[in-house]
Amino acid sequence: MNLPSPLSTHSTFRWAVSDVLTIARRNLLSLIRVPVTVVFSIIQPIMFVVLFRYVFSGVINVPNGDYVNYLIPGILVQTMIFGSVGTAIGLAEDLQKGLIERFRALPMARLAVLAGRTISDMFRNILVLVVITGVGLAVGFRPGGGALAYAGASLLMLFFAYCLSWGFAFIGLVAPNAEAAQAIIFPLIFPLTFASSIFVPTLSMPGWLQPFANNQPISQTADAVRGLMLGQTHDHSTLIAIAWGVGALLLLAPLSVNRYRKAT
Amino acid sequence: MSTWAVEAHHVVRTFNDGDVRALNDVSLNVPTGEVFGLLGPNGSGKTTMVRILSTILAPSGGSATVNGFDVVKQPQQVRKSIGLAGQYATVDENLTGFENLRMVGMLNHLNKAYVVAKSRQLLEDFGLDFAANRITKTYSGGMRRRLDLAAALVASPPILFLDEPTTGLDPQSRQDLWAIIEGLVEGGTTVLLTTQYLDEADRLAKQLVVLDHGQIIAQGTSAELKAQMGATVLAMTFATQADAERARPFLERLSDKPLNVEGSVLEISVDRGPATTADALRLIDAEGIAVSGLTLREPSLDDVFLNLTGHRAEDVVAETSPPSGRRAKRKART
């Protein structure tokens, strides 16, 4: 046998990073091999854009009058969050197929399966972000905040969705299969995305709903993203959105890791 | 350092808060450099044992070491010492054969250049080089098992756990896999093999334990187990069950081994197949009982079970539920 030395001199930390990247790479390869999932995660938001831009826009009143500029940042936030559902589905499938069992018998970092999954899903979100921005521009979206603010808004969205995806990871580990994971998540994110400022200003909602719609994290994120993209100041929503994200991450990541340790 | 590759002391594993006892006080010692067989029907606890030894599952009681490392206290060292392959052939369907091996190699924390070279070599050794860059979704069952086994070997572990490696495979693929396993043992690898097939255990394993309902009910070499059984099973088919029952007392005299009537078929374990068959036919003919069919066959695990436990191996499946719905689902898929 004429093989190079199997030994490696990397530290534990470097190996943990390597493990995360190995898993993320594997997930991205799967995405490329089964492009249907990606295509669908792009078609759905495009349909939302068309629906709200051309069908509902006549009945929705927004403060500055130009609904398309209100809509696109909202759709982007919604798409990021819906996209993170893929984290749950991917993990549930890995569990179901027994791949997690194989990983658990390997001397890899325990965290890597979850971290690799959430990171590869963030890459998918970046792709969606680029495509929907293009679609938005095509239907008349004119963000006035400048490129830097747009990049900041994009980072904020990606960060928020990334933090949330740790919660979806937990659901993926708990659910008996991918279909069930989806069924569990839908009733959780449906009220959060629709009773929010994503599609319509919360002022148009009934009074009892407004306190929730105004203050829930997805509205805060949508407000912050919209404010940055359009160049409008929006109170402290950016900081509040970041705080929600950090809080979610601190709560959900340990929860998921703990669950992963026990998952069979 | 222990002389055993794998040691288990009074291992217990329960599921559903103690309602299901998958393993009940199982102790075993696997010698280094041999194939050790864990024989038993579905639901006997074989897979649970492998999962505990490979650190996937924690034991509820007892202790175990692999390569001298405690499975609970030193799991990472255990994982570095083992390769795991099995009936579910857990390869990533969306990756190519090469990508699967590279992934496992990298996750074993091996040098990248080594992983690439070793992966190519294993694909070649296992006759998969022609499909190295094909997505494994397109692989046949036998190719998948070989790739799964190759993945377990990327890190050249001293100890290999093979959980029903040939279940569901066609005869040629089984032969291929057996040859590979024999080659590995020649190279010094210790193999813990679980199987439902007596012929597989017989061909590969030096020492065996037989599991039933999570307990060891017999152990020894395969020759010892077979001697207990008789070398051959003589199966005679009669026109009716009444005829079979009528023949029973005469045939019972022929052998001290177990005899069993199911429907119109009578089965008896014998030591000298052909000679006893002639005797049996003479006896029955003299009584005027007609035999409509007759076969001689090797004893199966089923026969061993009938002998050791009084029940057939298949009966166990229905009453022992797998630990969770997820596993049940996977079982159904294979």
C-alpha cells in the first residue's frame, strides 16, 4: 500500500470546524443533486410576490403609498423563515435514514451535524435572497437605502433565520419523520408570519391583535429590514431583532444539541 | 490492556421506561483477530448490543469496553477504534460512492490526502471503482452494502461491527461480502458479526453466542452448536397431518435429536442423513404410511431455536416491538 500518512496534527478545535464544514458540504451537495427542493423554495416566494404585488396590492394601504417597496422586504423575511423549515426536514430525513446513527458512531464533533446543517441552510437562504431581490427589482422594487444598508438588512435577515433554524433543528430531531416535522412547524410559523408586518401594516389589524403583531420577533425583523432597505429609520427594531435572534440562539442551540445527544 | 477486543459485563438495556427489556444481562468476550458471531432472530437484541458497543446507545446497566476503552466513559476513543456497517447500509443517497467515503474519512479526522487515496483504493478493492462517481441512489443492494462496509474501513479500525451485513442480499452478493470479511480477518481485524443465518455464522465465526429475548441462550463454536443440533434435518411430507402424527413414534426412535410436526410435514434432526433416511423410509413403509415428499437440508437458525427454546425463531418477531416508531419504519423499508 502506498498511501500517505493517515495521521493529522490538527487540534481538536480545528477538527470541529472541519467536521462542520464536511457536513455542510455534504448537505450542499445533496441540494445540488436534488434541485427540486431548491427550485420549489424559490417558486413559492415568487408566487407570493406576484400575488401580493398584482392581486392584493389594490386593497392594501401603506403609509408611503408604494406597496411594492413595502412588500419585497417582507417577502424576503418570510422566505428566509420558511426556508429554515428545511433544517427540520433535512435532520428528520437523516435520522429516518439512519445517517445520524452512522455519524454518532464516528469520532466527529457532536455539534457538527447540527451546525453543518444550519450553515448549509443559510447558504440556501443566500441563494433565495439573491433571486427574490432580482424578482423584486423586476416588479418595481426600488430600495432607497443604498447598497450598504441593503447588505446590512440581508445580514440581519440571514442571522435571524439562522438563529430560528436551531429551533427547527430541534423539531426535526423530535419529529418521527420529515412529514411530521413539517406538520408541527406550519401551525407555529403561520401565525407568526401572517399576524406580522410582513405583508400589511399592523395598523390595519384589529386592536386586540396589534400588540402581538407589533412586538413579535418576525414583525420586528421585518420592520428593521424594511427600514434599512428603504432608508427609513425605524426606532430600535434592528437592535430588537438582533436581541431576539441572540436570545433564540442561546435558548435553542443548547436545546437542540442536548436533543441530538439523545436522539436515536 | 485487555486481551479481549470487546468485553461486555452484564449489559442491560431497557426501552419505554423499562417496559421493554431489549438486553437482559448479556456478557461476552470477543477475542482479538477473530470473527465473533451474535446469532439470533429479529428482535433478539443483536442490534441493540451493537448500538451499545458502538456508543450510539447507552446501556441501562452493566458495562462494556471496546479495544480497552469504556463505551460510556471514553466514547471518542471507542469510536476511533471501530468501524460500523450494517443491514441498513446507511450511505448518503445523494452523494457519489467516492464522496461518501471521503466524508466518513474526513469525519474520522484523517489527513485529506490519505482519505482521498484510501477511498479510491477501497472502491477498487470492493469492485466499485466503475461506480465511484455515480450517486449511490443508483447502486444495487449489494453495491450499497459493499460501499457501507468500505466506509467502515476508511479509518482502518482494528475492530469492525457488522450488523446483519448480508440480510436481504442475493446469494452472489453474500458470497462476495463473505470473501471480503474473511480477507479482513486475515489482515488482523476483529469482527463482531450479527446474523440471523446459521450458515453465515458457520462460515465466518469461530465463536458464537445465540441471543433470544435479549438473553444468551447458548454459546460455543459453531461446530459445538451444530453437534447439539445434528448435522442434517430430514423433512418428510405426508398426505395428512394424521399420517405425520402416526409416523412420529416410529421416527422418534431414530434420533435423540428434536422432532417436530407442523401440518403434514415432519422434521427430524439426524446425524447421518442418508443412512437415517433409508431407515426412516423402511420403518414407515412397514407401517403402510405413504410419504409424498422428502428433503434433506442443513439445520437453520430456526432449527437451533426450536431445539434450544422450543419455539421457532420467527415467532419472536411479532411479540418484541422495536424501540421506537422510527426504527420500525426503517425496518419496514429494508
